Amino acid sequence: MVCLYSSASKVGSETGMFLPRLWTLRRRYCSGRLLLLGFAVCLFYQTLMVARSRFKGDPPAADERNKSTMTEALEVFDELLKDPERLISTLEALERDRYGSIQNQAGRVTQAVVLTGQHVAADTEVQLFQRILEQRGYEVSLSRYAETNTALRHDNGGSVEWSLLVCLRGSEKSCLRRVSFSHLQPHQRVNMIPGLVGAFSDVDGLCRFQTDSRLSGLALHINPSACGSAHTKLGYVRDVAQGDWNPAIPTLHLVSPGLVATVTVYVLVTSVTPLTTFLHHTGLVRTSEDTDSRTTQLKPFLLQQLGPVASHEALDHVKEVIGQVLRAAALTNEEPNSRHSWCLLCFQLMTFTLQFSGSLLPVIVKAETDLHFDGLRDPGFDGQITKEFILEDALLFLLPAHSGQARRKSPSHTETDDGQRFGGCGGPYGLCLPEHQTLLLLQFLRQLRTPGPFELLYPAASPERSPIQDFLFRSFPRAEESGSGRHFSALLDRICSHYTEQRNQTYRTNKAETQTGWDQHSGSQDLPGDRERCVDPHLRQLYTDLPLTLSPPFSPWVKDYRAEVPFDVVTLRLRPEPISPACHIHLDEHRGPRTANYPVGLGNSIINILVTDESAATEPVVMTIYTLHMYRESRPSLPMFGEHVMCGFVQDCGLVVQPDQPCGLEPLPGQLSPGEPHSPKRPCTSGDVPGRWVVPCLSCADNRTCDWREVAWQPEGCYHPLLDLPQLQDCMMYRKVMFIGDSTNRGMMYFLMERVNSSLEDWGKAHDSLVYRNINQGHTHVSYSYYPQFWLEQSHRPTFQRALEQLILRSRPLENSRQTVLVAGGVQWLNTNHLRIMREVLAREGLQDIMVVVKSLGMGFHLPVDGIRSLSLRGVQELYRENSNIITAAKHHGYEVIDTFSVTMGRYKEFLQGQCACHFHEVEKLPFSKVPLHRKMKLLRHGEEPGTGTSGTGTGYSDQPTLQHQNQWSGSNSSTYHVRGAVNQVYSQILLSRLCVRDTGN
């Protein structure tokens, strides 16, 4: 027992020391049987301890095995570094074998999840991701946020596992909340790297790299203006301007002539540990001679500014400066003991703005974790188009093509199996690499082999490390302690050097570098000598502002689209982009603009997009026509139910023409209770009586509660009589009416013809002279002359006097009485001088006693439309004052006046199709069975309220058709054409009432 106790008391000692002692004790105390028993107990206990150690993964034993594996791996690394050809061939064979293994797996899917955030599915950026990912073999799933996507739910059981997650603007916080980046599978990718987002998104901005004590003494080339607002408030910028900030920055060597410019570059970070980044060829530049930034290729720009040698040096400095900051950001945001906290294949697109100040060495002004295009003259279109080109390049650069078959979670196969097969020392290629390093190495190899529009930024092609790299490795030793991290970085450097040497040899033998798709695009329609044929006449995308939801969704092969916009959208900016830069784009006609701001009239509008080939010296050849059918909704209307109030308005608050007058809806002055008669009894004595629009509403404080179908024009203290058909035909019997003016004047003419003739069988957009002798069964004569003919050169345009004389000549014989009528006016060309000329011509022609009606000015040209003049708010206000002068002068000459400016001012948004936004009428072709709307027009006579058919407060004319007055036109033939437009209808009816004033008892 003493022997057993002695043995038990020594069980913690090493086996080699225990046996001699046991042998000594045997001599002193123990018999043979006790000795054998004690030996058996000790051996059993030792066996248990070994088993326990293995079960728990005893650290010392594991370290020994790791050291052995590490030693073996380092030996392999050393051999591969000495023989780069073997290294490259090994990696290429590994890539082929791995790709074949993945493709042969049954039931595999590559699913991509796109979180749209603030975007809608119809946005061009969302469509781009969907199109490219589907082309690469992904099944694309769209969701607004991570919480609403089933593939991102932790309890999705056996559902399809995602391979790519794209978090668009507005969904980043949702991604960070929902996705555990440290637990992603090795094959999963996300388009954001949380560490970099955190490093560059804090309030301190780039100044954090100067305040971090771990970076003390590090010379990062950051401009003091990049500091955050907190430092600015403390006078921090003032201190650094005096030279106290970052004294380690070396003196900038000025060069002649030197580069003074702001350059914005776009960087793709493909890995953080180790850091691998690429620079896109496209950038924004702004020199001292530029007012705005412009998109260009970086290398040609630097070459033009600095020459071949200095430009190469400047680009190297750009890469070095950005690489230093990214390296510092990666190391300072790495959590202790969290080597795998970085997402393995996650990537991040970033924007760096740099400043050259007469030197080849720039400083960083701004760093952003997204693509930004500030400073462009047209950031909406040019910025978005450039962004989508870079996004497309990045996706094609990062993502290998997949078969598109489904990958589902399977317990029998894991990515670790592939890692053991293709990575570790026991694999067929003997790289002795962990799985994550194998994936990174293969990705890096593929990206160097097919860089496309990208070139390597970090690691540098030179095998020598910079002083800043040495500083970072000394300050952050974890970068050296991550297993085979140092030797793995050496592998990356060796691969980089190998491909750089190959590329340099290729450049020496073939200096003509192949242009990328974006290179070709950037020089597209602006090069006058470009005579390349348009062989692919299709659109790549259709960009609009306001973004449209097209039906069907845009595709280069679909030619017709429809889209609807709400009432308040009055303009649409359009920018079609061709697939081929050799193709040219024109809107509406052969020589139309490429980009245009269109006014969107009520109802239907059509925009034609012409893809042309201009390679020949003759006229452009139209290859393809895309058609966009627009429909703009009418003003939202709430039908009246029960109690309502009558509201009135003179001008819209969106365009305040009279600053001293109220805008928007107001309760009618002197309003009585609904249903109580309060309408003037007498007809108006002139066509320019001030008035307002009235509409029934639930509340005058909210125009969404109004029934806009019942809106009517109400002059103050009177009403304009509305004649029925027999009265109107009798009034116009044996009369000759001459119209001179533009298309708005012509719209009144066609309305008169339709009302008098009960039909409109002839119509055309005439820009010369017209004569109609078949009105009112041949008893009414109508003639028209277009003025001014603005499309002619100034020297070839007929004067107003000449146009009026020709109109009179074509209309003769004329009677010098009120049986002859002259209606003159248009949108905004008429002035008091025209009235003087008109009086002189009529006197000279012996027509001084005829009836003259002056159509005053009208709303139009108030929208920013390309290709025509555009009035500012002040210009519109001056136009109102000019209109008042015209009315005063016309009445001084004894002429009748129709004040169309007051009628159109309050409803300026209700224009119909046309560039000038001045047309409040439109002629449409009708089927024979359809009755023109004006024949069903509701008449608001004195004592009648809109929408009730009973006595009320409304007078004037209403937009809304009813059936109660159809009988006065019963038996009439149906029109072939119809003049529609509620606003035009109002002032045209005022014209008819003034022409027939003697028949209305006024």
C-alpha cells in the first residue's frame, strides 16, 4: 500500500522520471505483486490523462502540431517564391480544379440578394444589378431591407443560401444590424466592409488618423481641410495651417509646369486582411481653368498635363497615398484577437478626392465609402451614368460566371471540404494554405489576369516595402502573427510582380493599349471626327428625372414604353444612353438634342428617341426608333358628398404672379350658406372683367378635398352668357371672322368653328394661311394667318403689317361693319405697337368700323425647357404688367378684349402637349359615335351652383360635362375632330359671348 500510495502521489510527474523512482521504491518497500498492481494503476491513469488531453485539444500539443504544419508550409512558400512560374501554374491548376468541382455539384444555386433601400425596383441602378447578376448566373432576390428578406432570416431552415448580398443606399444600417459579418461562409460576399465604413464615416473624418496615438509619427498625406467639424470649432484647422499639423509630411517637390488640379478617383477594396485594392481608370478632374469637374481617363489626363515620365510618377504617388491611408484604416479598426472579424470576400467601392498643388505628390482632401460625383455640371445624369459604368465594371471584375443551378444547405458537403481538398498541405497541390487564404489567392490571381478597367493599387508591384509599410508592421505586430500572414503577403507580392513584368513586356511589344468599353464610351458623341459605323443601334438605358416606372420594364430590345406621372409633375428630363458609342441619339427629330427637358402636358404625350448612324457625310440615318408614351394625370379630385363650401383662387402658390395678392384657395367673399342664391343677375359688359376660379371643397385649406371636375370661371359681379346652338348660328350668320396670331389663337378659331358648325371636319397645325367657307352651312366665313413665323430668319419673316394685309386680301370682300370681325393675339408676342399698326392698316383698308377683338397674353414659356426661351418668375411678373398695358391700350382704341392671362394664370399647370407649355387646347380625332365634350357642357348660369343643378353661388363656365343639356344639340352630326381643353373652352366661350353681345341683350 505504501508502494501504491507512493505511486499515486507521483502521477503528475513525467513518465520518464516516474519509472526510475518506482524501481527504487520496489527495492525498499514493495513486493512483486504490489509493484505490478501499482504499475497497472499508473499506466491506466496515464492513459486517461492522454485521452483527456486529446479530447480537450490540449494547447501545448496543438501548438506542436501547428508548428510542424507551419514549418512545412514555410518550406513550401520558400520554394514557390523561388519559382514563380511553378507558383502561377499551381494556382491556375487549382483554380480550374476547384471551378470544375463547384460546377459538378448537384443542386447548386448562386443566389444574390439586393436590398434596394431608398431605391425603387424601377431605378436604373437596381435594374443594372439585376441584369448583370442574372448574366453571371445568379438568381436575384429584391427586398427593401434585410429584415424583410427570407434568405437573410436565421430561421430559414433548408431554404436557398445566398452567395452575394448587395446593400444599396438606404439599406446599409439594415445590413449591419442583420448580417453577422464575422460568421459569414467563405463563399459569401457583401458589397460593404464594416471596418472601412466605420473608419471613414465617423465625425472626425480623416483627422482620426492624425489623432490616433498608435499612428504617431506616421506621415499620411492628408489635407488639413479634411478634418471634422469638431476640430474646426476648436480652431484646429487654424493650428494646422500654421504648420503644427503632421510635421512628418515631406516637402513637396514642385515641378515645371506643375499640376494644379483636384482629382477624384474610384477605388475598389477587394480584401482587407491582407489589403488588396484596385484603381478604376475613370476619374473626375477639375483644373484651375475649369468651372466644373469633368469625367475623364486618369492616365491620358496626367499624360497630357505632365508628360510621360512625370505622369507615371504622379499616378504612382496617387496609389501610394491612398494605399497608406487604407492600410492605416484597416489596422486601426481591427479588433484585438479577431483575426476573422473581416468578411473574407467582402468588397467596398470608395471615392477619394485628392489635391495637386503644383506638385507630383497629392494630398487627400476627402474619403467616402461610396461612389460620389460632386462637382459635375450634370451630376444627375452624368454622375449616375458614370456610376453605373463603374458598378458594372466592378461586378464583372469581382464575380466569376456561375451555372445558375441551385445550392442548398447540405450536411454532407461543406466549403471546408473544398478547403481541405484544395488548400492544406495534404491537398493535391500542396500549397499548405488555409481555406480563406486559398480563396483570396485565387481571387487575386483572377483579378490580376483580367483587370479590365482596373489596375492594382495595393500591394505595390515593387517587392520593396515603403517606410510607411515598415512602420505599420512594427506598430501593429498582429499583421505579422496571423499564422503564415507574412509569407502569404510575400506570395501576393510575388504574383503581382510576375504579372507586372508580363504586362510591361506586352506594352513594349504592343504600345496600342486596347480600350475598355468605358474608354470608348467616354469619347462618344463629342468627337467630330468619329466616323465609326453604328452596328448595334440599341439603347443601353433610358435615364429620366423624375425616375419613371416604365411598362414594360426597360430592355434594349423593347421599342415602345408607357409611363404615367402625377398631376404636379410638369417637366421630365430625358437622357437615352446607347450601347455603342458609335451610335448617336436624337430626340423627336434627326437633328434633335441628345438630352432634353420636356414639358409634360395633361393627358397623352409622345416622345420619340432616334438612334442614328452618322458615319456617312450625308444626313443621319435612323436605325432604331424608341417611343415613350407619357400620360399625365389630371388634378386629383374628391367627389362631393353632402356639405361643402365654395372656394376661389386667382393664382397658384406655385407661381405667384401678383405678389401683393393672396394665392391658393380662399373662401369666396360674402359666401352665404350652401344652396342660398347669391349670383349676379346681369351679363358682363366686357371680356376682361376680373374674375376667379371657383370650386366646391370640403375645406378651402386643403385642395385635395375639392371636386376639380366642377371648377368654373366666375367673373366679379356678372356672368358671360352662353348661347345655345340656334342663337349662336343666327348670331354668326353672314359674318366673316379673321384670326391672326399663333397656335393659341388658332385653338380659339377651331373651337368657334366646332361650336357654330356643330362639327369639326377639317383640322391642321397650319403655320401659314387658312380659309374656311363651309361654316354655318356656308353662311359664315373664317380665315386665319399664322403670326409670327418665328422659325424663319429675322430678315425673311413677314412683318405684322404685311401678314395682316395679306389676311385681309384673302378674306375679301369685307364689309366695314361689325359683321366683319378681326381676332388678334397670341401667347406673348403682342404689344401695344401691334395695336397701333392694326389701327393704321384697318383705316387704310377702309375697315375702321369692323369689330376687333384682342386676345391678350397668356401663360407659357414659364418652364425650364431646352431649346426655347424660359421666363423666370420676375419675367412672368413683368409679363403681367405688360398684359395690363395691352388691355388699357386696346380699350382706348375701342377694341373688345379677352383677358386670357387672368384665365390661364391660376391654372398654368394644366397646359396640354407642346414645348412652350402654353397650349390649353388640343384637337383630337373622335370616333363617329362619340359626342364632343363641349356639347355636354354644364352651363353655370346665374343662380346655379356647380354640381347641384340648383340655385347657388356659381356663375360662368364649368369644366364638367353633364347630360342635362344634350337636347339642345340633338340631331347634330358627330364631329370627326374635337377641340378639348377646359381652360381654352372658357376664354373661347367668352369670345363667343362678346361676338354675340347684341343677341344676349347686353
